[in-house]
Amino acid sequence: MKVGKVLQEYGVLIAFVVLILINVIFPTGSFFSPENLRNLVAQSAAIGIIAIGMTFVILTGGIDLSVGSLVALCGAVGILTLNKFADSGTPVLICCLACIGVGIAAGFFNGVMIAFGRVAPFVVTLAGLAGFRSLALHLGNGGEIRSQVPQLGVFGFEGIVLPFVKSQAGGPVVLYWGAVTFLVVALIASFILNFTRYGRHAIAVGANEKAAFFSAIGTKWVKVASYTLLGALTGISAFFVTARMNSVGTGSVGSFYELDAIAAVVIGGTSLRGGRGRIWGTVVGVLLLTLISNMMTARGVGTNIQGLVRGVVILVAVLLQRGSKSSD
């Protein structure tokens, strides 16, 4: 197998292992403590859930720049709904459903405009980036919306106790519900992509939309389904972000989520041209970006320069994809 092909297929995994080895050889603090490894997954959860949905969109040859603003809108509607039904028996469930419902509606709208309105994905989702944030700011009067239901925090800082794993202090280590959901969504999405008709059709549309159309694939509805799925996952992510903060800062929450999600998908080996991608690569890509941030923070790299490092990583990932294509 050619070196370019190996880098294309397993480059993100190789990079992740190399960074782990760097931490083994040059340790900083308590990197390998159970709590820190748990936090690595937990910090990746919000972006990771969105990035999994973004994988399907990019597979079809599309892109979505609106997900960060949509997180703010879903969270704002979710908190307002939570407070309105605070005295009901299931306010947190209603909040979760509201977040997902708004995400589905926004994703469906994007998909219909792109597939049936024939407007470029960049234009539609750029409008969503501005529009969804504006709606969130309107709902929150330009400020923060706070939860009046303490039970919401349960989904931010509670979860499943990991068996046979103890913290440095000897206590239990809890894998938060957001991280659990991230891993479950990744498994389900991997099955959908690899073993369902929709997964095969999404790849076919991204590889050659015209050929897919003449093969009796409903290319437009595949695109609508992809954007709707991304919207639903964005709503789920918004719920856990909201639960973790017990509030929504309508002007700040979700900022740059779209860039991190797209970066994770590309680093994970999904082609921006569409037609090629994998869920496990996206998952490792998200963890890799979080790991890079943690390593830079632990080693005293200023936050002002961290964006440059992340940008270099993204460029290298894209260049490796182009190089492997030209060598095939």
C-alpha cells in the first residue's frame, strides 16, 4: 500500500497516537489520570455530536455554516420552554424535545432550500449563521437566558459510573451523559453509514450526483435528510451545552462550532468534495482537536496562538488528502 494511501486512510489515527506518545515521553501534570481522560471525551461531546451530522452533509457534497448559531437558537427555545413548563412533571424532557424540534425544523429548511430551491449550500447556511443567531438574540433580549429548573444540571454533570475505574482521590469516575450520548450517536451513525440504504445513497450522491440520479436515487431527498439529521444532532448538542451551563448566552454560545465541526470531519478523512468519509475518523478528529488544545494549554501556549496551530493542522489534513489523490 502506498504511503499516501496509508496517510489518507489512517493519518488521523497515526497523528492521535503520536500525540499520546508525546504525552508519555514528555508528561505534563496528570494527563493520564482517569478524570482527565474522561474530560477529554466530555469536552469533545458537544462538537462531536454535531461533527457526526456534518459528516453526512459533507459526504453529499454540502456544507453547513449555521450549526453554531443553531446551537444558540435551540438552547434559547429550550430554556424558555423549560421555564414555561417548570411546574409540569417532565420539564427537562420537554426542553430536550424543544431543542431537537427546532434543530430538525432548521435543518429541514436548509435542506429544502438547497435541494429544491437550488441555492448553494454556502449561501443558505451563511444566511442561517446570521439569521439563527439573530433569532436567539431576540429571544434573549441580547443577553443570557437562565434556567429556573435545577434538575437540568443533572444532564450536564451526572452520568454513568465507570466500573473498576477510580479517580486519583479514590472516588468513582462518572462519564457524563453528554459523552455517553456522543459515543452512542457515533455507533448508530456508523451503522447507518455502512449498513443502510440511506448511507449508501449519501455516498453515491456525493461521489457523482448525476449518476446517482440516473440510478433512481432520490438525490434531493437524500440531501434534505442529511441536513435534517444534522439539525437534529445540533439540537441534541444544544441540550447538553445548555444543561452544562444551566443557561444560554445567546451572543456567545456555539461560537465557531461550525468551524470546529468541519475541521474534525476533514481531519478525520472525509473529502470536502463528497463521496468519501467515515464516522470513526470524525470521532478521532474531534478527539485530536481537543487533545491538541489540552496539550497547548498544559504547556503554556497562549490562547491567542492556539488558533494558528489548529489552522496548520487543518491545512496539513487537506494537503494529505490532495496528495493521496494525486498519487493514486
